Amino acid sequence: MTRSGAPMWIEIPLGDDIKAKAFFTTRHGGVSSFPYDSLNLSFQRDDSRENVMRNFELLSESIRIPMECMVLTCQVHGSDITLVGSEHCGMGLLRDRTFGESDGLITSDRNVALVTFHADCAPVYLYDGSKKVIGLIHSGWRSTLRKISGKAVKIMKEQFNCNSRDINAIIGPCIRKCCFEVGYEVYREFLKVFPECTGAFSAGGDKWKIDLTGIIKHTLAEEGVSRENIHDVNRCTVCEKELFFSHRGGRGKSGTGAAVFMMTE
């Protein structure tokens, strides 16, 4: 807990078949000032590098994962995914990356902490306890349109010989249908890619609400992940904007939180 009594992070529940740590950060417990108050973890905001580094230090101490183990994405709201290992530890935080832009990371190495960034976009935690492979995906609406979560499952199957029936998925805190309102053009793009997901859309005047998490679950199931193995923490970052960073909740002025996922054994 922080001084305010709010948690610095929430733990993402995992099954007994994987030895790992999985977290999603809140906006509390850091040193950044408004509107990035206070645990802003993005170097892309108008916040000082000193503040962000200190926030990472505080997070590292709290979750007991050394910064030297962390590998940070370079996100562009696309669908590229990078395979990383122990040789990438510290990249994006303590040293330059040797890999390019990507919105997802996958590893089979222990003590490699995957880190993605979020302020409404969905974090998708993937793991195969049998093959000991984990993945962490940043799935905003553009990446969801490109079926990034399904692509990650496909990579796990092709590169690590995972069986889709052994893969588990957990969707962390993100914007929910109650708060994700879009115009006709975005709605039309989704309907074109996901015509079978009519239940994910609802109209209200000249706006549409879209169930991004429902569509993510659909893309995972398309790649063979069992519905029983697809889990959701069911928390909305906009509705809980006092706890989590939210781009929409902050009307475009917000810090950025992080998802962290690391195998320990």
C-alpha cells in the first residue's frame, strides 16, 4: 500500500501450472506531478526522465523484480510481436533496445520481466504452463483490429510448439464497453473485420460502443484457446480513473501505467 492507502499495483491471478509474477500498476505510489500523478512509467509523456526512473525504482522494490530483469516494449498500436530472452534484459530502461517497434513480447526464459504500457488499452497475459512460455500483449483498439492477441497465440504455437488447449489468457484492467464510444468510421472498421461479433456493438445516436474485451476473447478462441482458459479481471480503467491511469478518463492528459509478467521457475 502507498501512503494514501491505495495500492501501487494489483496482482493478476494465474493458475497453479505456472510459476510466475503478474502485475498491473495503478497510478499511486510514485513521484510524478499532475497530470501524471504519480506512478507514471512512460518516457513518452511530458514528465522528467528522473521521475520515470524513480517510479521504476519504486515499482521494482515493491514487486521484487530487479530493473535489470525488465524488457520494455516500444509500442506503436500495431501488431508486431518480439521474441525476447535473457540477453534483452534491461532494454528500454537501462540500455537501448536491439529490437524494433512492437506491441507484444514473448519469452521462454525465466527471470525475464516483460513490460507493456497502458492507459486504457488492454493488457493480455498469455501463458502455457506445459511448455513454460509467457507472452504479454498491448491491445488497443487498433491492435485489436489487427488481431494481435490471436497472432501471439499463433507465434507461441509455431515458435515454441505450444498447444492452443494449454494456453491460458487473462485480460487485465482496460477500457470497457461502458466507456469505449467511437464514431461511425471506427465502428465500420470493426464490423468489417468482425462481422460475426454483432453482440460487441451497440448504437446510441451517432456513436457506437464497442466491447473490446469481447472481441479479444473472440480472436483468442479463433486461434484455438479454450473459452474456459480465457479469463478477465473485469475492471474498467475509465470507471476507476482515480485508481488507474486512463487516457479517456483524463481527457487526453494522463500518465501511463504498466503490465509486468515474469516466469520465476
